[in-house]
Amino acid sequence: MPELSPRRRQLVLAICCMSLLIVSLDNTVLNVALPSMQKELHATVAGMQWTIDAYTLVLASLLMLAGSTADRIGRRRVFRTGLVLFTLGSLLCSLAPNLESLVAFRMVQAVGGSMLNPVAMSIITNTFTDPRERARAIGVWGGVVGISMAAGPVVGGLLVDSVGWRSIFWVNLPVGLVALLLTWRYVPESRAPKPRRPDPVGQLLVIALLGSLTYVIIETPSAGWTSPRILTFAVIAVGALAGLLLYERRRTEPLIDLRFFRSAPFSGATAIAVSAFAALSGFLFLNTLYLQNVRGLSALHAGLYMLPMAALTFVCAPLSGRLVGSRGPRLPLLVAGVAMTACGLLFAVFGAETDNVLLFTGYVLFGLGFGMVNAPITNTAVSGMPRSQAGVAAAVASTSRQVGGTLGVAVIGAVLAAGVAGTGSPRGAAYADAFVDAAGPAWWILTGCGVSVLLVGALTSGRWARETARRTAQRLETPAAASAGDQASAGSRA
């Protein structure tokens, strides 16, 4: 990629952030619309889970393919294609006649979305070559997540109450078209000097693993663990995981380079991303259903209730980016872990959802924690990797987020569905009475996610962890030399 002027670099960053805005906004807006969609489409809790997880599942399955493909054939080309597909998918979602069609069109959206965030991050990584500038750019990138969280519930609630849930997908159309035109004009093309070859077998194994695992988690409450269908998909998930680990290790250029995970910060960023985004998706899923189905709030009022969480995320995300740039990722990760754990305990132990003061305190704590966690995840994932593999490294980090989001909705939704089974209509008194008790185990799961962020963040952000990142980067830049070194080391041990 040619060296760009400071003004042109900022413009490229703005264009990339527009793609993140529509992808992130789509999820936060959709959560507020879930009860309205559930009522109109006569959907179960599992049906609502699939409207979210069909999107995140396809996104997670294709992100690494999109990242490596962009490195190979051109990042701007893949980015433009993603904008077209995402915008088209949004239009189709707004026209969906039933739940099955909506789920299918969400998958079209996800195919486009898989070409946006990791490719945009790769473009940013190759545009901002100075580490401090890159950290600040990633802080802005994280701030866009805060904007989407701040605007999503309110905008979604306003649209749902005034026009209907279908209008939430219309927001993506003008933003997607403007981003497409600006990309065509201002984003330069770039490729990796030595891109990876395609890995269709690895891609199929990833799809089989994530798809079967998600199906098992979502459908088990209704089908039961002894169902032949559930057992079959469980076996597929285990087999796909084993096959992925064995097959990818033997490939010269795998879809998932397992050597990345020799870096403790990279492995830590992956685990933290899964935990943090599982907590986020589960948190939004629980609170949206609680506020509208149990408390009887409108979509707009439910969005306003969650505004403290969104506002703290909006404020803390760029602050976290600056802290990462000046002091490293350790402090933001520790703050995030403590805040998210405290939030989970507030709901699990003290029943915060039944008291407005505790409820808003929980929202503030979660917004603080999630606002702090995103920038260190992204910066840690890409900072220690060679720029030639930036697309793949960014895709792994983005995949971890989506896997976390998928698992969060699947697990929390399954726990909730098991607790409210047989209580009748979501608007009924029996459902409302059962909801708080059913959500209790879910809050303990979210507390565990916060503890994971805290412990893994502390473990993988110190001097030892940075040394593993340095050694991993050397191996990735000089694979032949690293291989020879490993062989010599093995010979000396023998």
C-alpha cells in the first residue's frame, strides 16, 4: 500500500469505521426489536436465538476465509463486495415474510459482513504503520462500537415503536451505499506480499464445528440430550474439532495458523474476545426480553433504560485506545475484568433487575467493562504479527468475537428457555414470574465471563507474555529459520 497523507489516512479510517458502524448497529438494533419480531412472526425463544446466531455463526465461519482472500486478491476489492452483499441482505431482511426467510436473509447479511470488519482492520493496520498512530486508530475503531451501542437501542426502539421492526434494516442502506462510493474513490488497493493459499478443507471443518456446536446448544432444551439429532451433531462437532487440529498442523499455509497461538498475548486476546462478547450478547439478550416481556416497556423505553451502559461504552472505548497506546493493554483489561465481574455479581447475588438503582448500576458497570475491553483485544491481536499476515490475524480476532457472540446467545438463551418452558405466552404472568428465577444461572455464567477477562488479561499482558509474542513473530517472519531452529533444539534435547 502506498504511503498516504495524514488527511487521506484519516479518511480511510472513517470509511472503515462506517462499515463497522452498520455491522455493529445491526446487532444492537436487532436486540431491541426481538420482542416485536417474536410476536409478529410467532417465534419461540429458540427462534429468536436463530435470528441472531444465524448471522454471527456465518460471520464467524467465514471471517478467516475473507481475511486471507483479501490478502491474496486485494483488500479493497473484497471490502467493496462485502458492502454490496451486506446492503442487499439488509434490504431482503426488511422484506422477510416469515421467520425462516428472515434467518436465511440474515445469513446473506453475514456473508457480506464477513468481508467488512476483518478486511477493514487489515486496511487500517497497513495504513497506520506507526504503533502509536495505529493504537489511536484502533481506539477510534473501538469508539464506533460505543456509538453503535449508544445509538442502537434508542434508534431501534424509536423505529420499532413508530414504523415497525422491519425499518431497523433500512438504516444500513444509506450508510452502506455511501461507504461503497467512498471506498471506490479513496481507499487504495493493497495485497499481502506472500498471501496464503486457499484451504477449503480447513474452511469446511470450521463451518462444521461452529454450526453443529451452535445447533446442539440452542436445540438441546427442546429436543433433550438423548435425542439422536442432538447426539449426531455433537459427534460432528467433536470430529470437526479433532480434524481441524490435526489437519491444520500439517499444512504449510493453513487457514488457521496454529503458530499464532504460541504468542500468549494473541491467545489471551482470543480467549478474552470470546468471553467478553459472550457476555455482551447474553447481557443484551436477557435484558431486552426482561425489559419488554416482563416489565412491559415499549421498545423505545427499553432502549432508553439501557442507555447508561451504551453511554459508558461510548466514553470508555476511545479512552481505552489511548491507554493502550500510552501504557499498553494491561490496565484496560484489568479494569474491564473487574467491572464485568462486579456487574454479573450484582445481578446474580442481589437481583439487580428487580431494583432500578441496582439495575442502572449494573448497566454502568457493564458499559465501563465492555468499553475498556475492545481496544486491547484488537491491538494485541495484530500488533505482534507480521504486516503481511495482518488480514489473517485480524480475522482470527474478529472470529473470536463472533464465536463469543454466538455462544453467548446460544448458552444464555438455552438456560432461559429451559427455565421458562411451559409458562405460556411471553406476555403472561406465569412467564414474568418464572423469568427472574430462570435468569439466575445465566447471570452466574456472565459473571464467569468477567472473571475470565480479568484472569486471562492479567496473565497474558506481562513481560513473559510479551517475550512469547516476540518469539512468535520471529517464527512467522522466518518460518524456514524457525523450523531449522526447532529441529536443532529437538536434536540437542535428544
